[in-house]
Amino acid sequence: MRSSSVLRIVLVVDQPVPVAKYGGTERMVVWMAQLLLRLGHQLILVAPSSSALPGVTHWPANTQAQARQILLQHQGQYDLVHLHGWYGAGEGLPAVATLHGNMQLNESFPLPNWVCISADHARRHGRRTFVHNGLPVDEYPFNAIAQRQALFFSKVKRKSKGIARTLKMARQSGWQLDVAGGRRLDLIKAGGLLDSLSPKIHFHGEVGGVRKLALLQQAAFMVFPIEWDEPFGLAVVESMLCGTPVLASPRGSMPELIVNGVSGQLCQSDADFAQAAENVPHLDRVRCRQFAADTFPIERCVARYLELYHRVLQGEVLS
């Protein structure tokens, strides 16, 4: 007989999992699934047909309509649906929906149980419920001594991630800069091409696995001068877990992730970034790592979601 404490959870995601490189939402789904399995819960994955997670039953779907049909057909075989995409598939079902991006929650998204991923994210969407993303701490080995200098690790193509400003600051301050998340050709769209033409600036393309960890570990600091309201920022926590502090604009979730003088520095102006970079040698990489490990472990994230699952199953509507 199935224990009442064991939940049958359907995880819905609209992109294949796992991913090799870029894909914060997909990685969160994998990390959650791995821990939920270890805790003894039964998992089903509704995701594109190329997906596969060990120990998880896969109901393939390649469109929201297919996901919706599958969930309706199999009612009674699960307790709750956790949507990370294809949100319309969960309408009228016992469901929790994690909003991973920024969007208008209106009549087009009729689900009641939205969960945001930072306090700022929740405020901007008229919500109160949020769960900070969590990471598997042990997958990010600590490095005490930096071998390189500045690192930009984000989608180069997206102007709002701040690559053009980063390149300008690197040129003005003389930083050695590693850029991961795109190619120099992407700057034709994003800006900053002329500032990138320096032997001190190296582009690594989209990286994952060992190469990604090496860049995170070896950097003296990460630069994150975002020009939008970041919902969370996995790369920021990944960097801090490796011991690498982050210099970031104080937008979106950044004030929740970065403690000045501990895990990095919040910076308004280019001069602020330059001064913060000068102060990096005075930051303790051990304290940076410990803050991130204590504050953003996957165990805390999953425990919070399990609490929300039980509240929804008891009839509560999340606000």
C-alpha cells in the first residue's frame, strides 16, 4: 500500500530534459526530480519525446495540447501537477505552476497557484508566494585561488544581460575578460563589437559541464550588469558556490542573492563596478561559497515546494 506521505507528482516542462548547456528551467526540473526521488516520491515527467530522467516515468508530449490531453487521460494516476511550462495544460487540475520568466498573469493564464522565484519577482507579478531556486551544492567544487580575472556568463545575444556595458567597462578598466554564453558575432545584434576587439577578451561560446565549472572557478569575479528585472539568476549562485563573487546591477532578484562584501557587490554606475573590481581581492571566497551553500541549496527549495504541494492538496489557493 502506498504511504500517504508519498506523493505522485507530475513535472511538466516544455523543453527537453536534461540539457547539455544552457537551460536554467530544465536544470531546475532535473535537480528537483533527483531529490524528490531520493525522498521517496513517485515522479512522472511530461516533456518532449527526446527527454529521459532515470527513475522517472515519461509521458511524452510535444505540444501544450498533447500535454493537456495526457494529464486528463491519466487523472487518478497522480496527486498533483507541477508546471514549469505549458501552463494551460494544468487548468482545472490540482496544480502548482512555477513562473520562471516575466509575463502578464491574466485571463490567458487562469491557474490560481502561481509560484514566483524571488520576492522581487513575486511583487512585480502581484503575488506573495515565491520559492528561491536551489542548486545541488556538491556539484560546484570550491576554488580558493582565482587564476583569471573577470567573467561574463550569460546569453550574449540578449542585450538586457549587459554584454555591451561589460565590454565597455573591461576596455576602460583593462580587465582580462572571459565571455561565455555566445560568440563575438552575436555582438552585431547585442552591441559592443568594437570594445570586444582586444587580446584581453576571450569568447568561449556556449559552454557546459567541465568547461563551465572551470570558468566559474577560475574567475576572480563575475560581472552581471543586467538591464532588466532578473527573476532569479542561476549563474549568479553557481558562481558564488565556486567561491567567485558577483558584481551586479541592483535590479530584480539581485539584492536577494548578493550580500555586499560577502558574496559580491551591488553596483549602480560603471565607476561602482570598477571600484568593486578593485576591492575583490579583499573578499573572502570561503565566505562567498558558504553564504551561497547555506542560502540556496536544492534541499531547501524542494522542502518549500513540498510544503506548497500539501497546502494545495488540502484545498488552499496560493496567493
